[in-house]
Amino acid sequence: MVEIANSAVVGRTSLKRDAGGTRPPAEAASPDGDAFAALTAVVANRWCKLAERAVEPNGYYLPGWELAVNAFAEGRTGVSALSASSDTSFAADGTARLIGLMPAISLWRAYRIPLPALANADPYGTLGTPLLDRETANDAVTGLLAQARKVGAHALILRNVALDGAAMKAMMQVLQQDGLHPRVLQSRIRACLDATRDSDALLRDALGAKKLKELRRQRHRLAEHGAVHFDVARTPEDVGSAIETFLTLEASGWKGQRGTALVQNDGDASFVRRATVALAETRQCEIVSLRAGDTPVAAAIVLRHQDRAFYFKLGIDERFAKFSPGVQLTLDLTRHLCADPAIASADSTADADHPMINPIWRGRFAIGDVLIPLRRGDPVVPLIHTALTLRHFVYESARRVVHLIRKR
């Protein structure tokens, strides 16, 4: 059985046909706190169990995170979802077992392109890999594709997915069986951490003795402002307090100057406060911080799903910039994750060639956007591909101009 998620799953939304032929999620008012709590209670059982069984982890599609995004985050509310359920395995309450889930929006909403396709929803994190049951991953893919066809889509656009991950491998197997050929629209390489290694050896190999010596010198200089200590907030109460420290630090730097800090938008601030505390309740979120005496100099949000951590965002006090507080915190986080037997890897979720994380986390993996055709020989798919290619060219050209202006 395959179903489209409705208000009982991800929010007060429904799919309605638009001029492009697909049925994009309707815009909806954000649920209030009581509605959100009730919604979480409804989905916790099936969605959380799917997350536990997922063939590939994605901290940004955990229910506590995505529901908060859908409820509050500006421009990301009112999302629907493609879902697939097994008709042979039922829970004690008689409901079918959820085996696949992908929050989804129309191509018009994702890119302002009026063509009949769906894209995975932006979860306010740079990973959009759908959740697939590891025991029935191919069936889950089949169900998601069938549901997309049912609502009128001619293609799926999977944005920011791990190209060599288990979820995409299952997707490729099903597409191959159906004679369908996906197209990689764009790809990039980003940093990840092999947390199974000894942290000291890893950092020594990555940075070298000279760089580590310089960082130790900076840390000693930072200690002149008070004893330096690394803290980890894990409980909902501690995370609720630590998120305020993070928000303050993030807004104090360049993001605050540009007006892009989370706390500067009421919806974004509500989302991240709600999401971090919700995930802390299931031990899937930590906020790490570095202090000099009583003064916080850096803080970061870290999500956890299965054996993988996700380095979401970092905020620093730029008054201490000459001591490299972001790097210092990342070194402590690296040691923290490598010492945790429950964590095997960490996704930086950073841009390609990120100047801070790339020299420290030397693991690499491919991330990209993929166009999935839903029918063989569909003449609409080349139109979708051309429109996306042209949009990407225009966007990248504009981005280069903006960067050039900022440098000058």
C-alpha cells in the first residue's frame, strides 16, 4: 500500500493540482505549539520506527527535526510527503508498517519552474536522502515512485543526496529494473569524519605537527581569558539553555551583519529551538560549546542518527577570532566523536572546499542532485532537465558576481 502523507503525518497540507500539472503541497499556516505536540504524538510511532530501520541515516529527516521545520521555518512550512507502506506487516494497532518517506514539494515551489515534477523538501540542512527501510529498501523506492506518478509528477528531483549511499543504490536498482535512466544534475565533494579512528592520530595526519603546535599556542593564549573547557549539552533542559548561547554567538558574527542568523527570523528561531529540544528527548541532538572561563567563544549544533553525526551549524564570538575558536571547537568535537563507540562517521554538511572543515576532516564523499524520470520515453523529462540546467547556470553566474562584489 502506498499513501500520500496528509495532516496526520506532516502537517495541515494536501496536494492540489497546479498549472504545471503536478499537485504541489498547499501553503498552510504554521501549527501552534499545542498542535505541533499533538502532531508529533501521532507520527512518533511509525516515523520514528522507520528512522531506526533506515538503510541510510539522515538526521535532517528525523521527525523531531522535519516537523519543526514544517511548522515554523520561513519558506519551508506546508510540506507534504511521499510515503510507502508495507501491506504485509502490521503493527499492534493494525496500521501498516511505514517503509519509505520523502518530504516533497512541487518543482514550482522548489525552483519556480512550472513543470510537472516533485522535489524533496529542503529540511534546513544540506542532506535530502529519503528514509528507506533497510529490510525492504527496493519496495520502498517502488512505492515512492508509484506515489509520485499517482499525483501527476513526471519526474522526481532528489536534491543533496549521497550519490554513493545505500539509499541511492536502492533507487538505482529499481530504476534499472524499470528501464529508467537518472541524470546527475550537479555533484560536489564534501568533508566527512571517520570517527572509528584514534582522534590524535587522525588530527596529526590531517594537520601535521606544525599546525597542531600553532593551534595549541592559540589555545594557551585563549586560556589567558579564563580556563578553556569543552561542554556537551545532551538533556532537553541543557539543550534548551545551550541553544540560546548558540543563537547569540551566531548572531554576533558575519551572519548577524548580513541578517541571516537564525535568531533574526522568528520562524527560524522557533524551528531550531523546537527541533533541538525535541531531538534531545530522543538523544539525537547535542550542542557543543567552548568556553574561556564563563565566556562562551564557540558553539555548534550536532545531530545524531544511527551511527552518524551531522555537524549542522557553528557560531563563534569574533572578538576571539585570532585564537581560532571555531577550529578549536571542531578539534574538541572530533575527539568527542571519535571517543564515542556509537558514532562511526560524521557528515560535515558543509559546502565543497570549506576552508575550515576540509583540512581537519579529510574523509570525502559525493553529494549531488539527481533527476529521476518516472516513465520511459516521457517527452516532458528533457524539458525539465533543460529548465533545471539553465536555472543552475543563471544561479551560479549570479552567485559568482555576488562573491566578486563582496570581495571588492
